[in-house]
Amino acid sequence: MALELVLLFVMGIISLLIFTRRVLFHTHRVQHLPPSPFAFPIIGHFHLLSPLIHRSFQSLSLRFGPIFSLRLGSVPCIVVTSAELAKEFLKTHELSFVSRVHNTAIERITYDSSLAFSPYGAYWKFIKKVTVNELLSSRSVSKFHSIRADEYSRLLRLFAERAKSCLAVNLSEELPRLCHNVIGQMMLGKYSTAVASNTERAEEARLVVREATRIFGELNLCDFNMVCKKLDLQGFGKRIEDTHVKFDELVEKVVNEREQLRIKNNNKIKGGEEDEKEVKDFLSILLDMLEDESSESVEVGFSRVHIKAVITDLFTASTDTTAIAMEWALAELINHPTVLEKAREEIDSVVGNGRIVEESDCPSLPYIQAIIKETFRLHPPVPMVARISVEDCKVGKYVIPKNTMLFVNNWAIGRDPKNWEKPLEFWPERFLEHIGGAQTSGMDVRGQHFQYLPFGTGRRICPGINLTMKMVPSLVAAMIQCFDWKVIPSKKMNNDDVVQMDEKPGLTTPRAHDLVCSPVARFNLLNILKP
């Protein structure tokens, strides 16, 4: 009896302490945060989230409004689903939310030195300046035009040969492969036999990139709760390490190959032998900086690991998102034959059928541009802008503490009827001045319109925007100019003529099912394409 009384007394004290802590927490902190649903101990609000997190956030916003707070494990989070609040957080208070959210998977796979995810500071400013100036600026993107043109021709020739043989094409494999080859040659140059020009290794890289972006976007309970840190309840640890090892082997081979080539060329120069002048691709520039002790790279401690991190980061960010955008665009066009026919009429009027549409034609193809914009609205390659507060910040009536995660649900904002007429329809005309009106026709993709942020905004806007907006419109236009696309139905398709538009989870939003089609040539393409 005495033992039972002691247990009751202890339990009463514990309950009182918990109640007191909750009251104090509510008084001093919760009243300054946006509304929040019920949370469980330890896991917080994890039970409310599906693998497609952006869809879960949209559902919660219908209950709690355009801004609400969550607790993922022990980490506070704010979710925003309105354009007005997105502007408040990402522009008015940009410096308070200037760092991007990262997790264990990102830290491990990108060597904790990623351009995309590094904290705002000296290193991030340095590596962004180098990457943009030497690889992703308008000038640099134009410099690599011949690489893209050759890869476009290679892909279209493959489609033409498949059409001639009445064979299907898996676009979910071929489009990432093309993007991989383009960014690989831009970064690594013509000597990059380890990855860019090796078919088997290119396929390996495509698969590891897709796995990396999936892991990056999944919520790992161990990242949010110290109690679970060493338990790895969801099995993320092994997946992260396996992906890191595969990626590291690929990148290490590339860097090592280039280092050996540089030594060989230097020895030839010292020996008085003439050799072909070294091509200054992006990797060569990075290695030059590593050897230059007087450069700015020394001040930020730039190292060989940072070179591997940049290559990993650019392969991950560039190949997956660009391919995803092209695949979604083609899927929507297949599902909307009227839009497809209108796009072809525009191409025929501007380009004709005696040559293939080129990147230089795209400014004269406003309807193609509208199709790509509409694709980014409905299917943003990265569905959420994720940041973390670097200081306490007052936004409206709310006080957001330092180290709070911010999720701006770009996917939901792009489907909000307050911002868009017929928001769930694929309607490219909304971006044409004579139809869409002033509200939407003048919108571009460069982060100035907060109801439309496919590449983010501000200092942390995606640096690959110039390259993406060169590749996506031109290649989509060429694919529909040259071919009809007959969908090969899968067992999961309800209608043989309609492409299913489900998504896979992850940092990006690829289609859930591969897009497999039979190309049907609209004219004799093999006579036009160069070998």
C-alpha cells in the first residue's frame, strides 16, 4: 500500500511538472507562433505527414490557414502557403531566412560543402560566384551551346531510329541521360571519359542522382529528435551511406583522372613536347584555383573535398530537375492534344519543317514559353522553398525563433485559386498577354512574382536558371515538332490514352511512373540531323 502511494505521489509530481512546463511554454512561446495541430510526444507532428510532404502541408493549410506551425520531433517549423506571406518571409525578412534547410543525407552526400545547401557566408558567396561566373552565367551557358546542340541531335536521332524500327522509348531514362551528358561535358570537358562519355557509368550516375534527390527530400526522424539519433528507426543510415559511397566513387574517379591528365600534360610541356592546349572546362578552373596560393580560394579554405562537393551538387541539382521539367511538359502535352497542336502550328510558322527548332528560335515562340511556364506552375521541380531562420524574427504578429525551419509551399501556391484562374487546369494561355491579362501574362520565372517561384527567389535563387530556360523550351519544342508520341500503357494506367500524373516523393517531384512512348516521326528526320 505504501509503495502504491509513493508511486501515485511521484506520478502526480511528474504530471504537475509537465502541466506547468506546458503552461509556461504556452505563455512565453506558443502564443507568438502561428496556430498548430495536436502533437504527440517525441515525434511531434510526424504522424500528419505523408511521403508527399507538399501535399500534406496543403491539406493542413485548409484546416489551419495559410500559415501554421509544426513540431517535427523537437524542431519547430513554419509552413506558408500564400503568396503574400511568401513575400514577407522571403523578401522582407530575407536575411533572417537566408540559409537553406539541410539534413544528415545532404551533409553526408555533398560533403557538407554544397552550393545549394551551405550556410550563408564567405564560403557560399565564394563558390556561388565561381560557379555562376564560370559555368552558369548567360555568357558561359552560351559558350557551351555546341555541347547542347550535339546532345539534342544525338537524342533526336535515337528517337528517329526507334520510330523507324517501331520501338518504344523510356523518356524517364533518356531525358536525365541527356541532361547528365550536357552538364557533365560543361563541367568536365571532352576528356571526361570516366562519366560524361561512358554509357554504363552515365546510367549509374543517373540512378544515384535520383536516389540522392529522393533521400534529400524525405523526413528522417533522426534529424529531428536526439532520442532517435542513434537508432536509425527508418533505415536511412544505410541508404545514405550507400548513396554517398556510389557518388563518391564516381566523382573521385573523375577528379583523379583529371589530376593525372594535368600531370601528364605538365610533364610534356617541361620536356619541350607540343601538345594540344588544355581545354579550360569548369573542373580545370577549380583545380587551377586549388593550386593558386594567392587566390581568394585560400581565404575560404577551398580544398579538394570542396571540388568533389561542387561536382556532386551540380550533377544532383542540374540533371534531375531539368529532366523532370521536360518530362512533365511532354506528359501534359500528350494529355492535352489541342495545346500540342497549337504549339506545333506556332513552330511550323516560325521554323518550318526544313530544319529542327533551335535554342535561338525560342524567344520567337511565345506559346512554347507559355507551355513551359505552365508546366513549372503545376509541377515545380522543387515543390517547396525550404529555409532556416538564422536569428529571431518578428513577422506580422508572430515571433519566429532562431533555428526554426521554414517551408514555403510553392506547389500549393501555384494551385491556389486566389492567385490563378482555373488553377488545376493545364492552360498555357494564362501566360499570354492577349489572354491571361495583366495579372499573369507578365510573370517570369526569376523570383519576382511570389505566387510563382519555380526557381526560388532572392540570394538563394537557383543559379541554374539560365541553363534550364535554354534547354527545356528548345528540346520540348524539338520533340513535338519531330514526333507524335504514342503512350505505351502500363498495368497501373486506367486509360491507355492518358498519362498518369502521380508524383514520387523526394526533394524534387518526378513522375511516379516512367513515361514510355513510341515515337512516330512526322517527317524524314534522319536526312536533316547531322551524324
